[in-house]
Amino acid sequence: MSGRVERFEDLIAWQKARVLTRQIYAVTRGEAFAQDFRLAGQLQRAAVSIMSNITEGFERGGRAEFHQFLSVAKSSCAEVRSQLYVALDVHYLDQASFEQLMAQAEEVGRIIGGLRASADRQRHQQKAP
């Protein structure tokens, strides 16, 4: 069996982003976010964007496009992290929940960064004579 990933669902980055998204939805559907639909929706959209951009880039088939979409996914991950600070500061999240979600978001960002670096190396190898 080759080490080539055939489906986006097999990417660890996508799998971890899916778990993060599920957790973001769980927390934003809680009572603390009940009156702040904008922040809840923004957090949900940013989390979904991580998964969606990994998927779209992978399915495009080209290394340059994959790299570009991974950059967007990583940016969405940073957006989630920033919004988690807002949720903490306005007391929608307790410290423990904040730290757990932040650790997950940071892990997803690191994994995407590694995948992006790999896609970049492969992209440049394809251009080499």
C-alpha cells in the first residue's frame, strides 16, 4: 500500500478539524451563547471553514491550489482562536473550556501548517527539471 492519501477524510488535519468543529458547535449551542448569535455563528462558520478549505483544496488535485486552500484553512483556524478569546473575555467560556478548545485549535493549526509545508515542497519538486 502506498502512503498516498486518496480521500480528504483520511487526512489527519481534516479529522482533527472535524472534531474541533463538533466541539465548537456543542459549546456555542450552550446557554452562555444563547443571546449572542453573532459570535456563536462566527465561531461556527470559522470552524466549518477549516474543514471546507482542507476538503476543497484536496479535491482540486493540484499542489499549488492545495497549498493555497490550506493557507485559508490555517487562517480560519487563527480566527477560531481569536474568537475563543472573545468568548472567554465575555464569560461565555470558563477557563478550562477555553484552554481545551484553544489546545485543539492550536493542534489543528500545527497539523495544517505541516501539511501546507509538505504540499509546498511537493509543488516545488514538480517544477524542478
